[in-house]
Amino acid sequence: MKEEFYAYIEGLQDRITSALEAADGAARFRQDIWERPEGGGGRTRVIENGDVFEKGGVNISAVHGPLPESMQKYFGVAEADFFACGLSLVLHPKSPMVPTVHANWRYFEMYGPDGQVADSWFGGGQDLTPYYLFEEDARHFHRVCRLACDAHDPEFYPEYKEKCDRYFWNAHRGEARGVGGLFFDYLKPGPDRSASDWYAFVTGVGDSFLEAYLPIVQRRKSAAWGESERHWQEIRRGRYVEFNLVHDKGTLFGLRTNGRIESILMSLPPVVRWAYDHHPEPGTPEAELLEVLKNPREWA
């Protein structure tokens, strides 16, 4: 399974980066091949200073070796070896009218003393973080997510949408990071679904990403904006940074397993602002966005 899934994310990285370069029209991805001293490595691709994307990354990795002590405690296991691979992407557009997007699809194995797989699971999801609320965009993103889920089980979308709303929640701010999408983890083979079933589901969601995001980029990338919209975008980017550094499990996993720091922190936007005790004026588009972030809605 690990070879099959890694081959899938290699191809998916190629498809996504090619489509994003075409959408940007100016910038191209820079590629870094890196190795992890304890075992494994990855292929990082970063785009910067484009006509559409100010900064973004589409990274794949496959790492393995002894499970670090901090992760042993996290998983509640003794010494064990592990394998983890996945694709992680974050795109920060230049225009405040185009939303930031994040996605991740991953596979994990843990091994017993005999070297056999003792546990394995899939995880992942995709979520949208707008700076200005366009309901048409939120509905489109969630409809594509729902269709990807419904192809496998009609109960998946409501379950994983609700988990996304709970996971991407900045508890110290009392607000969501964005308008959500899908989040799933610990999808393990069992009596009802095999590892191949979960593989089909997770790769189906991965295949839906470009359909979910690129039409939004095309709709919004030429919209007018000015300094006040940019100021608001930078404030909201600050909230994005807060979530990733305080709450995000993927960031913490990378830091605790001696991952490549440049790839781990690729998710952070290039220009960010923290304004003391900032509150938008009531009735403004900025205030409208905050109301939705504090009270997640049903979009599909």
C-alpha cells in the first residue's frame, strides 16, 4: 500500500503544480529534493511572487525510521518503527479576493518488533480560507467536496465537514480558520472497509482538489482591491499563522520527527500583520466574514 500511495502522490503533485503554473501565468515552481538523516526524504515545490500566487508550496515526502519518543507518547506506544508519506499544499494568493487553500493526503504505518505492519491508516482533507466572503465560492468548494465523498458513502461528507469545522478552530480566538471543507484521520481497515477502500476514497478526494479550487481562482483573480483590503488580508494571515503554530497536528508532527524545517514552515504566508485589538466596523464585508467564522455554516 505504501508504494502505491506514494506513486499516487508523486503523480498528483505533478498534476497540481502544472495546473497552478498555468493559472498563475507568470511564476513557476522551484523544486528541492531533500533527505532526512533518520530515513526518507521528499520533493518540495515552491512558487513565489507570481501574478496570482504570492507564495505557495506543494510538497511530497516519505519518511521512516524509529518513532521519536515524543510521538511514542502521543500514540501511546513503546518503541516502534514507522513510515509516513503524504502530499501537503498551501497556496497564499496575492489578491485578498482569492482565498488561501490548504490540502493534505497522507498514509501512515507503524511496525511491531517482527517488522510486520502493526497499525496503518489514511488521513487528509482540504479546506478554504477566504479573506472576503463570496458565498458562491464557499458553496462551490463544498459541493465538490460532497460529490467526492458521496461517490463512496453519503455519510462521509457531513461527518468529515463537521470534523473540519472542529479541527480548524482557533480556540484562543473563538473562530474558525476559514469556511472549512473536509478533515479525516485514522481511516483504518476493518470489517466494513478495507485499506483499498480507504485508498480509493482518499485518492478520490485528492483528485477533486483542482476542480474545487481553480474555478474560484479564475473568478476572483482579476477583481479590484486596494490597500485597505490588503491590510485586512495581512491581519487574517496572522490568524492563519497562529493556528498552524499553536494547533496544527501536521506542523507539530514535522517538528517532533526532525522534519525538514523549510518544508514544514512553507505553509506560512510571506507578509503578515498583527494589529492590537483589531475589530472591523459593523456592517462591513470584513465583519461579515468574522460572523461566519465564529458561526460555521452549512454550504453544500
